[in-house]
Amino acid sequence: MSNSRVLSGIQPTSGSFHLGNYLGAVKQWVELQDSHDAFYCVVDLHALTSAPDPKELRKNTLTSVAQLLALGLDPERCTLFVQSHVVEHNQLAWVMECMTGFGEASRMTQFKDKSVKTGTDRIGVGVFTYPMLMAADILLYQANQVPVGEDQRQHIELTRDLAGRFNHQYGKTFIIPEGFILKEGAKIYDLQDPTSKMSKSAESLSGLIEILDTPAANTKKIKSAVTDTGREITFDAQNKPGISNLLTIFSALSGRSVAEIENEFAGKGYGDFKAAVAEVVVEYLTPVREKTLELLDDPTHLGQILSRGAEKAQAVAGKTVRDVYDRIGLIPRG
Ligand code: TYM
């Protein structure tokens, strides 16, 4: 394992992760635990921005942890924890908020999109300060790299700016992190609307492949995925976004190259191709679903993993906050 450190987070905002979460981020998390000192957290504080029902949030947080383990995170090889268990996240977030310009925060596209949808009067301040909490998540651990999907790129840029600003003003304190964003798979699209990203906040669930959904439901969704005009199974993101998205999914889950799959399906129809994609997806996800349900049967075991994770995370985060507080002039408690 190198000394290089990675950190990433995922929100427990729904009963299941979707294929975009897995292919854009978690699949890389699993791989990076062998080569890096890896910290991964379920960001329950971030989830509060969508005002979840408390019972749902509790359940979704545990289900998120179980899914991450079922997808291949190994608490012996990475530090897996829940964000709210490590109070330093809030402590550093406030420092980051005080360093961020109002205009700078207003330019974050996720905030802009949500405020257009909801209206600025009704949108929570937490949606506005969300990226500063995310910057704190990353900087607390002195992470070198942050494995995420394409939609998080702007947040990583802000994090880099804030780290640089702090270092410039108070002396070198933070590592400036880099995004670890794949060329392929960093953006998985909705099956019904292949020009929009697959997202749990989509209006309809019919374009969303959920990790914990039944094989029958996922097969049905893939078979009714929107395809494009023409008949060839070729990758062309511009003119054939639907087929290209399915090719990306097929390739990422089977480990085969897109070219190889195109060759196999040369001369065959969309129907055959979609049936094959469904088969690969179901074969991949069925054991994950089973393992997740099995892990959820033993919440005590999950609690133990999280307790150990929080302890390891806090050892690193505590040191960063002590350094930061000292540099900005907060005096220690006697
Ligand atoms: P979240 O919970 O929305 O998504 C978790 C991860 O999944 C990726 N992702 C996608 N990748 C490809 N295609 C898609 N359709 C797709 N949809 C989601 C996201 O890019 C993300 O990597 N702000 C973050 C959570 C966060 C975080 C952090 C991440 C909080 N603190 C610190 C990294 C480091 C978010 O809302 O992700």
C-alpha cells in the first residue's frame, strides 16, 4: 500500500444505491483500498439537506453501510465510517464556510439547479453550505485523491481553492486534493432519458437501476430502456446516447471492452443486446443484494465496524482540527 490517501463519501438518501453510484464511484473505492490508505464515509449530515424522515434516514444509513460492504469494501483494508460520528467534520466545515465567498458558493451548479427548482425562499441554507462541509470531509483526512463521479467535479475544485487559500493565509496545512474521475463510467445516464444522469432525484424511477432492486424489476427496466434511431450497436455518445449508455454499463460490469461487445453484437438487434445487458446486470447485482440483506440481519456487527471506523477516522481528523484551530488563533481549552 502506498502512503497516498483517498477519501470519498456517499449520501444515504435512498433505500438503495443506483448503478451510477457504483460505476462512477464505489467500484473505484473497492479497487483503491488495495493501493491506497482509504477512508470512506456515509455522509448522513449531507443527507439532512433533503429533510429525510428520521426513521428512513436511520434505516438508509445502515443499508448504505451494508451495501458498501457487499460491494467489496473491507473494513480490514479501509476505514469505513459514518460522517456524524466524527464531530470534526462540523468543526472544520464552519472554518471552511468562513473562508468561502458568498458569490463563490452561489455559483455552485447543484445549488443553482436546486434553487431554480425550489425557489431561493424555500431552499435550506444547508444546500448552500453543502460544498463547504464536503471540503471539510476531504481536507480533514489530508486526502491526495477523491474518487467521485463527474457531477462532483465542481465541488472538488472548490475544495482545492479553499485548501490553497488556507495554506496561503495561514501556512501550509492542507494537502491539495485531486479528483479521481474516470474517463468512462463517470457519468451513467438515466435509462429513460439518456441525456440526463442516473439520479435518485429523477422524477420517475423507471430509468434507475437500483442495486437492491429485484432481478425481475431491473430486467424489465433494461428491456424497456430508451434506444435510438438506427439499428447498429455502436458507441456514439452524441447520436446514440441510449445504446452508448448500455454499452458503458455492459463493459464496466463484464470487464470486456466496448469494441469487443460491439463486435459480438454486429448484425444483431437492440432486443438481443438489451437482453444480454440485463443478464450481465442481474448476474452482477444478485449476490450483492443477497449479501446486503444478510449483513442487515446483524446490525450489531455493522455497529462494531462503524465504531472501529469512527475511531480510526477521528484519530486523523482530530489532529487536523487541532492544527487548524491553532493556526487560525483559537486558543486550546486549558
Ligand atoms: P452522491 O451521494 O450523490 O453520490 C455518490 C457518488 O456517486 C457518483 N454518482 C454518479 N457517478 C456516475 N454516474 C451517475 N449517474 C452518478 N450519480 C452519482 C457521485 O459522483 C458520487 O461520487 N457530494 C457527494 C457526497 C460527498 C462526498 C464528500 C464525496 C460528501 N462529502 C467528500 C467525496 C468526498 C454526493 O452527493 O454524492
